[in-house]
Amino acid sequence: MQRSFSAVVRSRILNHPSDFQSISRGCNVFINHRGIDTKKNVAGLLFDHLTRIGLRPFLDSKNMRPGDKLFNEIEEGIRSSKIGIAVFSPRYCESYYCLHELAMMVENKKKIIPIFVDVRPSELHVKYSHSCPENELQRFNWALGEAKYTVGLTFDSINGDWSKLLRKASNAVIDNLIASEGVLMSDNQVV
């Protein structure tokens, strides 16, 4: 049985990541998440898994060091990435930073892969806040609407299969990276 073109390219990336890394600088994937909900599980595991398969993900706790300017580093991580993973969780919308990062990804026209962890897309709503200007609330609502109406992955952290989630998420990232920039094959042909 003949393997699909996408399967051949995916295999090439996984077996020879240096061929792929040479055509892309910075980080490949920006992981947007609510730290209190997902840093020690979904976001951290995704970072480690994507790193092991040869990609360069950005996760604030892994890429930033004491003394780094928070907004500068995060904004550069978003700008340099090709793909954004938005890990939505029950308290995601309570965070100005999560919503700001999501809005930046949408404004920078990044392909976003949503992962809904213990929350349904219909449950995600920007909370009104007197301390947040109206234009920011509109910006956040727009970005949240863009992301939650994008096909994504759902995950139940109590009953879900963690390895299956990591496999599905990494396959989605690889497929979208292939589609967004092509891959250099061994004969220097761009796919």
C-alpha cells in the first residue's frame, strides 16, 4: 500500500528534524495556556513532546529567564512562530495575559490549533472587567470567537488518553507546518 504524500513528509520531519529546522528560525509553535490550569500537565507535556520530535515550541516557563521583559519575549515568540496552540481551560478567560496572547496570534494571522481541556467551546466567554478598557474587551471577544469556532481537539483530563492527545496535537502541528511553509527534502526540493 502506498503511503500518502503527507505521511512521507511527516516521517521525514520526525526522522530528520534538522532538514526541517534549517528552513525556519525562531520558534515553530507558540503554546498559549492558563498556567494555573495547564502548565504542569497539557502545556508542559506538549512542550516536551514537540521538543523531542525536533520542533521548537515556545512556552513562557521554558523559554524565558529571570530578567526577560515579559511582553517583549512573548510577543517575539508569537511573531516568530508559524503555529499557535491555544490550550483552553476552565479559567482561561479570567486571564488578561491569555486573552492578550490569543488576540496577538489572531492579529498576526497565525494558524491556531485549539485544545479544549475540561471545557466546551460554548463555555468560553470573556468576563467583563471594569479595569479592562472596552476596546480590549472587544479585541478579546473577537479573538476568542475566531479560535473557539476553529476545529480543534477536546480533552478530558480525568478520563482522557494523554499519549493520544500528544500524538493528535503533534500531528496537527506538523500537518499545519507542512501546509504553511513547505519542507526541504533531501534533494533540496521544496514540497
